Amino acid sequence: MGSGNININYRELDNHHEEIILRSSTVKVPVFIKSLFNQVFVLLEKLEKLKRPNSFRLYSDNLENKVLDMLIRVSTIFLATLLPDLFNIALGKTAGFAASTSF
């Protein structure tokens, strides 16, 4: 009985089998993008809804700014690398969030 490892010699694959392998390895990318953006928007909503005492206001603003700056940088790079159909999924999620939020 083997350990379940499969070795594939990609040089010997024909185009049809290579396409099947590629499609199966990327089939969940749209689901991942939706989940990622949902989590980012949950984080943004929680940052906005946090009520802090005035004594912590300066620190919290600094923390919020750092988180928002990081999210902008990461999401810009991420969005720039997406294929058009995946970008449209992310754009739809962003538009839905913007329309439903009162920042």
C-alpha cells in the first residue's frame, strides 16, 4: 500500500490532460476570492463599529490607519493580478460593500 502520493510527469501530458489538471487546481479560486473579500469587509465593519474611550482614541486611530493602509496595499497588488472575470467578482463584492456601508 502506497502513501497516496501521485507523481505526474508533466512533460508527457497531452494538452487535454494538462487542461484538466489546471482546471481542477483552480476551480475554487472564485470561492476563495469571495471569501477573502467577505472577511476583509467584516474587518472593516468591525473597525468602524468599535466604540473606544477618548483616552484610547489616538492609539486606535493609529491602529486603524495602519490596518487600512495595509489592506489598501495588499488588495491593490491582489486586484492587479486577477484575470478579468475574477476581478469582476472582487469588484462586485466591493461595490456591494460600498453601497451597504455608511463609512
